[in-house]
Amino acid sequence: MSWISRVRNALPFGSKRETPDNLWVKCPRCQEMLFAKEYEANLSVCPRCEHHGRIGADARLEQLLDAGFELLPAPVVAEDPLKFRDTKRYTDRLKAARAANPHPDAFTAAVGTIEGNKAVVGVQDFMFMGGSMGMAVGNAFCAAAQRALDEKCGYIAVTAAGGARMQEGILSLMQMPRATVMTRRLKEAGLPYIVVLADPTTGGVTASYAMLGDVQIAEPGALIGFAGQRVIQETIREKLPEGFQRAEYLHKHGMVDMVVKRADLRPTLARLLDYLSGAKAA
């Protein structure tokens, strides 16, 4: 036995086979290897470059709402109204997405409080079919808005989507005006509607409820836009500026009101709810 083998066997470490696959996380921006537990404890933000990683609906709700919040029931919709099939059947894609995610579709809502301020929070999960907007997402968004109307409290929508769900065709696009009507009803009732734009927020979601908030907040570095950069560049035949469609660029040009780090998001929302609710009541 060589000295290398003797030293290796004497070390108090398990074999490579015994090492969990999810022990480390690589930051997609700076490529730094991060200890998974420390990364999660830092709200899935890289401590080196401050890249804000994508997070699921449950993690987002736990970060924003006080303990004891209530999940709203998921809406029941037609599973495959168009009998759509590309390389796979739409029903098979839904089954695969549900097997990999804790919720039946891409939009999950809950009612609770944020530092004592009552609110309904709806979260779009990019991990479920790219957060695409179909009938289930539209129904969930509208049901959450209605709950805010019933509770007479603010509504916060956290968006992250690749756009409309092509497998549902025109039925997906119809969710845009439906959601827009609900944001109008909130406004008429004098209730705050705040949007948190997470990475990425694109397509029909951007063209509807994602850009209709009383206050538009974006997470640092979030990609926000309607069409893709390549499509825009080929259409106007000009090179796009540095940072185009990123949160900081949109903030500089007046498209979003503020860019807020994830660690500051909860207290910021609490202040806005307190201020806006007080202003409306007055």
C-alpha cells in the first residue's frame, strides 16, 4: 500500500460515493462553490457576488410571510383543453412537472401577515414549466386577488415566468385581460397591489399583471422584458446597451420603482403595506 493510500484511509472523511450530491451549490455568475446550507441560510444569494438565485414558491412564502400563513387552495381547471402534443403530450409534461414540484401548477398563493401587516402573497414558480402562464396560473392569480378584496388587504405578486403557456394557446393569452381586470378591481377598492419582479419575468406576464403594480420592485440582476434580446436586436438592427432588460437598467430608465436585495425585501414590503394601506384608509 502506498503512503498516499495510507494517509487517505486514515483521514476521517467518507468516500466520494458517500458524499451527498446536494452538499455544494455552484453560483451561476461567479462559479464559486458554495456550501448548500450556508447558501440557503443566505436566502439563496451568493455571498461573494450577490447573485440572487431562483427559489421555489414555498421558500419565497416563508421568507416573506410571518409564521402561520394559510395556503390558498389550488384552482381546478381543464387539464388539456386543446389536446396539445409536440414532442410529448401536454398531460405528460404536467405529470413530470408535478412530480418535480410540491404544487400542482406554477402559481401558489397564501394569506397571512408581513411584520404584522395583513396581505395576500402570490408566487410564480419558474421551476414549474418555466413559470408559464396557463389557465391554472390565471385562476390562481385571480382567486388570490379576490381573497385580498374579501380580506380588504394588500396583494403582493412575485413574478417569475417565461411567458404564456403555448400548450394552452388562446386560453393562455386570455389570462392576461382576466388578471388585468382583477388589478383594476383592487385599485378601485383602494387596496395596495405590489409586484416583485424576480428573475426572469418575461412574455405575456410582463405584458399584463407584472407591470401594473402600485409599486414595482425588482430583485437585483433580474431579467425583465417582453421579447428576447436577440429578437429585439434583429428587429431594430442595433446593438443593445449593456445591461439591457436587467433590473438596474430598468430602474435607471423608470420602468421599475426600486431594486431591493432579497434580505431587505420583507421589511420593504411591510413599510409599503403600512404606508399604502394607511394612505388608502385616510
